[in-house]
Amino acid sequence: MKRVPLINTARAWGEALMPDLETFKQEAREWLAENCPAEMREPMKSDDDACWGGRNWTFQNEAQKIWLERMATKGWTVPTWPKEYGGAGLSRAEEVILLKEMARINARSPLSSFGIWMLGPALLKFGNEEQKKEHLPKIARGEIRWCQGYSEPNAGSDLAALATKAEDKGDHYLVNGQKVWTSYADKADWIFCLVRTDNTGRKHDGISFLLFDMESEGVEARPITLISGKSPFCETFLSDVKVPKENLMGEEGKGWTIAKYLLTHEREMIGGQGEGTTRPMHEIAAGSVGLENGVLSDPMLRYKIAEAEIDEWAFKLTMERKLAEAKAGASLGADSSMLKYYGTELNKRRYELMMDAAGHDGLEWEGERSTEGKLPREWLRTKANSIEGGTSEVQLNIISKHILQLPGA
């Protein structure tokens, strides 16, 4: 039998694939042009313009509602998820094309969701069929809003030290404990929560992964105000909360495996802030600093912004490469710490430059002109990026040990 060189086979496969991708690109471009409302192509004025969905969500306007409905019906809120769970079954290459076509017309994301970014991938990998059918389509349609019950007052970076307890009561668990820094807990419908079901072995063992309704009796969420004057964070108190046994995800006592897998997606999500916005920094700065002969008037600021934008592009390429590897079946593992660390530090750097460019205007805290101090509040908020999802110091330790394999790390 004649052997066909592998490189020729790959080239032939690629040539056969390209027309299909070009067809998809054209179809996506036409569909987006016809279905994305004009209001959903305008820059977001504040965080309130993002659509989080959920059973208590109030749409900002009709356009926001229409955009979510159309994208969800198309399966494009979660384009690579299987169709039976609310997705479109797209390949990673098709997803990249879709995102680029959305960026081309400045289309907003139709849905912001911890269900999409974190819980969804874990459910697809570890959930049973009943859990997938129950929760994934609702996440894809924006009908349910999730929050994450991980950190505790004495279990932050050392998450495995968590003490929230779930007692086996036959057909249900009885949960008692406290979570902290629970983002949007006061607005969420359900929570994915780490609890301790066994306290006799190693602390990483005996941890279980539960899903339950935030309206369950005994659940209380109290908002925490940050230095910016605003905050998505809450303290969450759990007092004799009854959780049905069918809401256990994976095996009892094996929740740490799920927790670690989900953390890679959380860190990827947080690190993704380093990719920036569709509007380059030099354009944002031009409005504050002014231009001379078509360039920013401050040469040092011009240099710093150019340097940061180059780093941003390099980070985008790294993110795309790592995501492509993940879609091909490779585990992100410790690479998620690298992405989280660099992405959050880059985001902090971006806002420092934006504040430099804004000058005195960047200090305006209230008023219509500054959209109630949007820039300085966001600048202060970025300081938490290097704490949430695991501190930068913890990420550097993980990188040293598992990626660089430094002696003594």
C-alpha cells in the first residue's frame, strides 16, 4: 500500500477545511449584520450595560433582550457547547471567526455568566446527564445566574482549608458555614459550592461539590463595599441549608478534582482581562491628552502605551494558542496560573496608563461627565485582580514549581 506523507495529508485536510471556514465566516457576517441591534454595537457606558441574565434580571432596554434571545436561539452564547445543551456545536476555529466578526462590528457579548465561564465546562466534564440537561440549557439561554462558593474567611489562597460542613442526612445534606468574596451572591439564582463532607483524612480529600438554589432557606448574602465605593462581592452565610443529594456533582469527597478544574477556567477568565477591549489604549488616551500632528502629545506616555499594546497583542496570541490546545484535549493545568498572573498584571498596567492619560480628569469621582467616576472606580477595582482567583504571589509559586520546575519551589 502506498504511504501518503503526513505533511501532504495535513495540507490536503487544511485546503479542504478552508472553504468551509470561509463559508462560515460569510454566513456569520451576514447573520450578525442582520440580527445585531444598533444599540448593541455601541460601547458600554458602565457595568450596568452588561447582560447577566437570571430569573430576576431586568433588561436595560428591548435591544438587550432581543440580542440575547437571538444569540441564544442560534446557540452562539456558548458556541462550542453541544447542541443538545444549548450550544451550536462549533469548532474552535469557527468560534474564533465568530468572535472576530462580532468584534468587527463592535457587537457586545450577549451574556456575561459565571455559568458559561466556569461552571459550564465543569458540568460538561463531571456532571451526570440529568445535571447537564437541567442546568446547561438554562445557562446558555441566560435563564439562570450562578455564583461561586469557594473562598472562606480562613480559606482563601489555601482553599483546601475550607470548613463549611455538609452533613449526610439520608436524602439530603445539611450545610453550615460561611463563604466570602462571593461575587454577585446577592443577585445570583444558584451557587456552586465547595463543602466538607469528611474531616478524617487529608484536607484535600473529603471535599464535595454541591449545587443549590440561593433562595433555599438558611442562605443569606450580605454585600461588601470596596474602596471604589462599589463592589460585586458578598459574604454568604449558610445555616442549616438543605441540599438534595441529587445536587452533588461528581463523587462525594472527590470535589477537589472538580474544584481544580474549574479554577483553571476561572483563572483563564480573569486573565482574559489582559486582552483588553476592542478600542486600543492610544485611542482612549488621545481624548484626554490631545494630539500633535496626529500623534499623542506626551512622548513618554506614547512610549508606555505602545509598549503595553505590544504586550497585549503578544498575550492575545498566547491566549489563543492555549485555548486551541485546550480545545484539542490538552489540559491547561499550571498554564492557567501563568495566564491569570500576566493577564491581571497587564490589566492593572492598562488602567494605570489610562489614569496617567486622563490627568486631573481621572480624579473626578462623581458627575455625568465622568459617568459617576467610571475610570477611577475601575482603576481601583483592578487592584483586586491580583488577589481574586488566587493571589499573584500564589500564581508565581505555582509557575515556579510546575512550569519552571525550579529547585526548592
